[in-house]
Amino acid sequence: SMGAVTSATDDSVNRLRILQNALLGSLAALAVLALALMVLGRLLVRRWLLDPFATLRSATDLVASGSHGAPVPAPGPPELASLGRSVEAMRVALVDAMAARAAAEHRFRDLLETSPDAIVQVDVVGTVELINARAEALFGWPREELIGQPVEVLVPERFRPAHPAYRSEFMHAPRPRSMGAGLDLYALHRDGHEFRAEISLGPLTTDAGTIVSVSVRDVS
């Protein structure tokens, strides 16, 4: 009968609605779960990768900027931690090399200061870069005033015009040698008096280029 058919149809509609609501609820639950997984994934990526990477980058930036005191950490996943340990090994090697260089420079300066001869170091254009205590006493110049001056201020005026050419000739093929072998050489004190001198030249190769160590002995 028509009533039975209508009742069956209503039942089917109700069941469909129930299934539809259940499906919508499941989809909503899946959406919430997916959102939660995304948030959790971002947190995990940040905690286990991005934050450790930022920490390692900050430490390596410090090393690159010249600050070598702080150890480089080895954070995060194995690959990132391995990179951190490698950078730390390089930092330690750099610190050791810098310490060794500083110790060598200190020993060099000690030897320079205790030399019985006056030592004047000049660059390729003849500018005084370094002198020892004996040079201060021999020439009468405080080192803070002589450094930065042309070496010709230590040469008697009558020899100055030719001296730059001699310097250029020596720098063209630098080698350790005595200056003016067989000739009477003279140097100039700051107060204007001259004295006979034995002068030896020794080129030194540095990171900044060739410098010349001039050893001067008063033989007057």
C-alpha cells in the first residue's frame, strides 16, 4: 500500500541522513587530525632541524667573524651534528694555528729586541715598518716616530738622491747580502751627525709581500 511505501522511503532517507552525518563527522575528525599532524610536524621540524640549524649557523658566523673562543655545538640530527663536529675541529685547528703564530711572532720580537745590531725593517717602497731598541739608540729616533717614515731619513743627504734606485735594484732580485761591499758606508743620526756603518740586507717573504731586514752596526 501507499502508506507502507512512504514509510519505507522515510526510513531510507533517515538512514541516508544518519550515514551522511557520520561521514561528515568522520571527515571533520580527519581534518582535525590532519591539522594536528601538520602542527606537530612543524613543531618537530623546528625542534629537530630548524632550531639546531639556526644554532649551528650562529656559531659558525661567530667563527667567521673572528670570534674563535666559543665551541661550535653539534646539535640536531646526525648529519647536522656531524657538520657541527667538523666545524668545531676546524675552529680548534685555527685557534691552535693562531696561538702558534702568536708564539712565533713573540719569539721573533724577543730575538729582534735582544740583537746587538740595529735592525730596521722596510717594505717594498722603503717605508720603515719595524725597528728594535738598538736602532732607536743608534739613530736617535723613537720607534713611534720612525715607523712610517721613508728609510732615506737614515741616509746622509748627499746619498739620498741615488738611494731609491739602489732600493729598487735590490727588490728586483732580493737576496741576503752586505751593502756596498768594499765601500765606506755612512748612516745618519737624527741630530744630523753621520757615522760609519756596516749594513747587511736580508729579504723576508711574508703574507703581505716582501720586506727587507736591514742590519746596521756602528764601526766608527
